[in-house]
Amino acid sequence: MNFLRGVMGGQSAGAQPSGAETIQKLCDRVASSTLLDDRRDAVRALKSLSKKYRLEVGFQAMEHLINVLQTDRSDSEIIGYALDTLFNIVSNDLEEEEQEENPQKQADDLGRQFTEIFIKQQENVTLLLTFLEEFDFQVRWPGVKLLTSLLKQQGPQVQQIILVSPMGVSRLMDLLADSREVIRNDGVLLLQQLTKSNAAIQKIVAFENAFERLLDIVTDEGNSDGGIVVEDCLLLLQNLLKNNNSNQNFFKEGSYIQRMKPWFEVGDDNSGWSAQKVTNLHLMLQLVRVLVSPTNPPGATSSCQKTMFHCGLLQQLCTILMATGVPADILTETINTVSEVIRGCQINQDYFASVNAPSNPPRSAIVVLLMSMVNERQPFVLRCAVLYCFQCFLYKNQKGQGEIVSTLLPSTIDATGNSVSAGQLLCGGLFSTDSLSNWCAAVALAHALQDNATLKEQLLRVQLATSIGNPPVSLLQQCTNILSQGSKVQTRVGLLMLLCTWLSDCPIAVTHFLHNSANIPFLTGQIAENLGEEEQLVQGLCALLLGICIYYNDNSLENCRKEKLKQLIEKRIGKENFIEKLGFISKHELYSRAAQKPQPSFSSADHMMFDHEFTKLVKELEGIITKAIYKSSEEDKQEEEVKKTLEQHDNIVTHYKKVIREQDQQLEELKQKVNTLKSQNEQLQTAVTQQMSQIQQHKDQYNLLKVQLGKDNQHHSSHSDMLQMNGIQPEEISKLRQEIEELKNKHEVLQGQLREKDSVIENMKSLQSETGTTGQSSQITAGLEHANELHRELEALRIQIQSQSLDISKLQSEKQELLQQMNTASVPALGDSAAVIAAKNSELEGRLLQEIKELKSEVKALSEEKALLKQHLDSSNSTAAVLQDEKSKLQQDVAESKKEQDDLLVLLADQDQKILALKNKLKELGQPVEDEDDIESGDQADEDEEEDGEEED
């Protein structure tokens, strides 16, 4: 500040200089000084004046400051001062005192104007990006703050400049790896501004490993117990994932969903939640909802839902849901999060149905939540969240719908009264004095009947005891009774939505409704009256209900046939007036709000009038009812006849489709049998290979023994006189002869069995040639090929047995030669001493005994080998017999299947001709007719969904 004192001191003798004059002198010094120190002092002085004299410094010094950034890059100190000064100029974040002193300047959007001047030259932003690569804290931190402020003021323009700058986004990602927390935290804020509403930058940031780095920061900071840094990271993650399908898919495939589970590990002691922890957990729950939002593509949402179940995230959320001491806003957001995690996902819905609250006795989580929904003392947002959770549980969940409706049926109601069921809570809410409970219960019950005609019919069996001594009335009758009593508008709207959902696409329910003679006069009276604006909504719903009674009327009641109801409308209301009242629904403001998204979102309880799913029903039925009102009786009759005929043909087609499916199933079973036979064949081939290797080993051992025996024979020939003296040799040799004879007999038996096997295989070959022309016998051919392979293997075994037989014969001849040598051997010389003769005698005797034992063991091994070969032949015979039986069965099945398919094709061709004629007749009558390709594609889509469901299970 010495330089500033020098500048100001020159004016001390005269008048005090103004701020603008001082700033002008400082700017001149920055532009003209040759010494770096002088320029540095001048820039430091401008920095100190930039907050108080923001306008003057901005207009006079910005150009000089940018010039300093370009020319004095070697000096980090002056660069830091220049960046700080520019930040003070473009930033609107003034101190409180300055805001009070300069209210007019605060009102002016100076930051936006100075930002436009700075980014007018794109090189300035590129230059600023280069400063972010500097490690010097004095340069890097002011650069981060300045770029963040530029993005706040002119976000889209600065984003585009950074996007086209080489490695622009990558340079900014390096800020997250800075060891200095101040720069890292401000880098998170910078990336928040950078990724706002720019999908291209969001993708680049995500693929620069942003998810990994941000999740590491959240973990290091203590997850939900962390400070504001965790909040900033979560906001950045929301920017990257919200409405960005590519990043959501990358987040899921990178296994980052699994890393979210520790965020929701809340301890048993839930007292003392800090405001920051509440904020962090709220953002974490919102991040989960971003991944499973109903607005996302269905496939991506379903994949994330399954991942959350398998990694335990859903279980963790349900733990928070049933915990005590959780703040109300966190509990509400947790309910909304669980709702979207289970919405439309069968495995998650099944798990949620099994969750119990930690109470004594244990109660289902669904029951506990419904108790909160129908309790008027609970907060309004919590009751809306519970209703949304119940709707998501029932969405595309026929199993869950059946479980809820079953709690209302007489056979399943708990007679002891020890436990409260979901059905009892819904009935209690439906007929309570609180209009919001009436509306919520009616909507919840309507969702239990959505797109489920079977449950609509079963609900007609529900009987209610109104008072002691009076007979019970049906649920349908009780709803109409309350409707006619003139209750609050919200209650009547809820009941009318329930009745419209119940009666739509259910002629039996329509008949039950029309049985009560007071219902039609009540509806026509409500529609015909000229009531106030509040009652117009009720009139429109009454018109919709009356239209449903006409369109889905099966004319089973003589007094309430379609034609009579239309005459009644024309006489008492007028068709134009009826259509006008029907249009009140879709024109209502609350209808438009409810149609936007599935989650109930209302500013107050009075605005809860429409449900999202009901708006879809209105959109579907409004045009249909309008056409039905204007149709003549003849057109109705023709339409009914055509419908009946189409239903009959549809039933026939459905029957044949079922038959074809059964045949396909039978073919699949036959294919499985063939695969089983193939596997058995492979196992047999493996066994044969092992047997062949064992035979080869035995053959090698036999050859080795043969060689050794030949050597010993030469030694024995020189001492034949000793051998004649022992008396052992002739007996052992006779035994060997007997064993060899036995082996020959066994060999002849095995050869006979081989010949029988050959004859069987030849018969199978002849059968194969007879059936070779059949196009449906590929499986039988495979079995015959297997038999041929076994035949070749048996031929190889027979050759091996013959070779072994030859070896045995050679052995026998060699033994005979040995006997001849023993008989013809001469007496040894008389000069040998008795001692030497005795020693040699004993030695030869021992060797002879050892050799005889080895020969016995060899003969025994050969006999065992023959037995194994016989067993193998027996197993081959059984396999051939099984293949023969399977072949005959498969031939019969294929012939029958071909005959049935030919009959079906003829019948289907006839039916197609009849259906085509009927469709042409419908087109002549002006009726919309669906094309056959659409129907088939719908059927195919249903079958694909069933197959996907089976694979997932």
C-alpha cells in the first residue's frame, strides 16, 4: 500500500482526489511502468479499491488487467492480484455492509455486463484455463473463483467456450485431485456451474472419472455426517445424472449404485439430527430418485431398481422407513424414494410386501403406512407420500392387488379382530368424516382395481355392516349411498373416481350398479342441474360414470338397456349438454396438473382432486363415450353382433394358439430328451476311451512280462537237470494249461456275443435307411449315428481281443517249447561238486517259484480284463435297445405332430377368411378395426414380457 499512499499523498496539499482519479492514475501506472514492482503495487492497489469502486475499476482497469495476465505470467504474485481484482469486478457477491451502502449499484446487474466484456474475446477464457493448471495457490485459487463467477453470470456462453477449448474440461477435473481442500471444494462449486443444463459437458465430466472422485470425497467427509462439502458433491452428482440417460447408464454399469448403500446406514440412536445431516440425507435420497424416476426410460429404470435390490440399498431404505426418531421431512422423502424404487418392479414389490414394522405383534409395513394415510393428525405431505407409495406398490402388480382385495373378502377377514388389515383401513378411511381420508382411500382402492377385471368382479362380494340390526350392504351400494347424501366435494370426487375405475371394462359391475334403481336418476339429476363452478367437476364425473354405464352395458337388464339410457339422456339432459358437462373434467386446471407426473403434488389438501392414473382413464374414455352417445340403435345392434362374432373367433384362435403352444412345449421336451441321450452317449464314449487306455496298459505290461520270460527261458535251458529234480515245474505248467484253455473258452463266448451285437446293429441301420426320408426325424438319426459309433468302437475292441488271443497262443507255444527243453536236457558234468549243485538248485528253485507266481498274476489279470470287456458288451446291448425304443417313440410323435399341424393350418386358413370378411363389414359400417399385424405384435410383446419375467426369476 506504500504505492497507494504515494499516489494519494501527492494531492495532500490540495483538494482530496476522487476515487475515479486515483483509479485512472493507477491504471496509467500499470500501463506505463517498466518496473515489475511498480506494476505489481499498482495492481494491488486496484484490488483494494475494486470492491468499493467496482464500477470505476471495471470500466477503467479491465483492459489493463487482462494485459497483465498476458504479459506478466512469470510473476505469480501480480497474476494473483489481477485475478482477484477481476473476480471482485464480475462477482455480485458483495459484503453486507457494501450492499447497504450501495443499494443502487447492487440493483444494477454490473456482474453480467462486465462478464460480457471479459468473454467477448474468447482468448481471455482460454487464458484463464491455462492459469488453472498452475499449482501455485496464489494463482490457482483466484482463477477458480473467477471462472465460477463467469459461469454464474453468463453460463451458456462460457460453457460453449470451454467446450471448444482443447482439454478445457479435463483441466477443470484436475481440481478435484488437488490436495488443498480449499481449491478442491471450490473446484466442486465450479463444476456445479459448468454442468448446469449442458448434456455434452455432463458426459465429458462423467467420463473423466468424476463419479469415482466425488464418491471418494463423500466417503472421506463422513457420508451423511459430513459438512457442506458433501452437500456440494451431491448437488454436482445430481447435475450429472438428472435427465441424462447416458450418465445414468454409466453410473449403474460402473457399480456406483452399490457405493450408495453406506449413505443410509443410520444408527439406532436417531436423536440429535443436525441441519446439515438432514440436508445431506435429503439430497442422497433425491439422488436415488433421479436414477429410478418414472420419467426415465423404462429399461434403465428397471435395471437400476434390480441393482438396488440386489446390493441391499432397498433393504436399507426400508430400515429407515420403519425406524423411530427420524425427522418428518426425511421420513417423507424416504417414503417417496422407496415408492419409486419399487414402482413397476415385481421383485422389489414382493420384498416390500414382506417388510414388517418392529412392533409387537409385528405389522406389515403397508398396514403401518396406511394407518398414517387415513390419520387426519398426520402431516399433509406425509399422507401424500404414503398414498404415492401405495400406488407404486400396486403399479403393474396384480399379485399385490389380489392381496389387498383379498383382505376385504368375507373368507379372509380376521374374525377375532386381533389384527387390522389393509382392506379394513381402506374401508375405514373411505367412510370416515375426514374428506381427505375419503379421497385417499378411494384413490388407493381404485389402484387396487386398475386393469384387473377379475378383482373388480370379486370386490362385488364385499359386504359391510352399517349398523346393528340392519342387514349388510355391498361396498358398491354403500359408495353410492354416501355419494347421494351430498357430502363434501372432495369426498364425492374420490368416490366417483373409484366408481368409474371399478365399472370401466367390467359389464358385471355395471349390471350391479344399474340394479339399484336410484342410481341413474341421481346421476341424471346431478348432470342436468345448473350448479356453481365447484360443482361442475362433480357434474363432469357423473357424466363420465353414466357414459361408462352405457358403453359397457351388456343389456342384461331390460329397463336399463343402452338405447333406453341414451333416450333418457336426450330427454332429460340433451346430448350436447351431456358432452359439454363431460368436457368439464379435462378442461379443469387440477386435471392438467395431475396428468403431468405420477407423484401426487398438491400445495394444499383442497387441491387434491385428481389422480394421475385416473387422468389416463378419462383421456381413453372421453372420445369413446362421445361416439357411443351419438350412435343409433341399429349401429349398436350391428356392433354387438360383430363383437360377439369376433369374440367367438378370438376364442377359437386362442384355443388353437393354446394347442400350438402345447405342441411347442412337447417338441421342447423331445429336444431335451435328445440332449439327454447325447450326454449319455458322450459319457459312454468317455468310458470306452478309458477302457481302451486300460487295455493298452495291460497289453504293454504283458509284452514286458513276455520279454522278461524269454530271457529267463535262456537261463533255464542251461540248468534243465536241476528243474527235473524239483517236481514242481510239471504241476504248475499243467495248471497254466488249464487256465489258458478257460481263457480260450471265454474268448469264444465273447466272440459269439459280438456276432449277436453285429446283427442288432445291422437291423438298426436298415431301419435308419427306411426312415431317412422323413424331414422331422433329425433326433432319431442322431441316435442311430450314436449306435454306429458304438458299433465301430466294439469292432476295435474285438480286434484288440483277437490280438490278445494271438498273444496267449504264442505264450502257450513258448511254454510247450520250454517243456520240451526240460524233457530233453542232459545231465550236468560229474565233476561238479555237490555243494555247488545244491546251491544252484536252491537258487533256481526260488527263481522258478517267483516266475510261476508272476505268470499266475498275469493270467488272473487277463481273466479280469475279459470280464470287464463282457460287461462293456452288455451295457452296449442295453444302450442299443434303449435307442431302438426311443426311435420308435419319436417316429410316432413326429407323425402325430405333423398331422395335427396340417389340421390346424386348414382351420386357421378358414378362420382368417371369415375374420377378413367380418373386418371388411366393420369397415363398411365405419367401425375402427385393428390390423392383424398389430394384434400379433401385441401378442408377441406379451410373450416376450412373460419370457423376460421367467428369466429374471
